[in-house]
Amino acid sequence: MAVWLAEVFSGPAGLTAELGGRQALLRARLGLGITDEQRLRRMELMTAAVEKELPDDALLRRRVVEYFDWGTRIARDVSASAPGTDLGEPGPIPRWGWNGLARPAGAGPSRHP
């Protein structure tokens, strides 16, 4: 999880370089059937961790929680597909920053985290 979050928040690209990148991240969720109740529980836990562990900076905390909300929605949606489903090429790991989701110039909307 630390490797993934580091890359998302503009740190080293360890998830992409060593762990299969976005494709592997999404494929790991196929067939899990994540319910909205489970997604919301994860949000509760991640929000509590953000409040406990991150500096007392409202914008920083808000952006991190926004990322978790965005990502858990996509994980829930992807998890409804059967294992082995062709996800196509989801592209690189999206970067998240002070203004939320950062897309490369000219990129369209992102479908997957």
C-alpha cells in the first residue's frame, strides 16, 4: 500500500516499475464483488487513519480522503467483473495532488485508479 500511495502522490514509481502498475492493481480486484457497504467501511477506516496519522492540514487531509473515495468507487466497480476480464490498457497510475486528480495534457476522463 505504501508503494502504491507513494506513486499516486508523485513519489517513486515503484508500483509501476516493480509490481505491475495500474493493470495489476485493477486485476487484483476482479471478481471480489466489493459491496457499497464494504467500500463505505473502508472509507471510514481510511478517514480515521488520515485524521490520526497525517499532519493537521485540512487541505492535505481532504485531498487524501478524496483520493480514497475516488479509488474505492472504481475498485467497487471493477470488482463486479469476473476474474480474467480484459481491462484493456488502463494507462499509467494516475497522480493525485493539491488540486485532486492530475491528468496529462490532452488526456480524457480517467475510468480506473
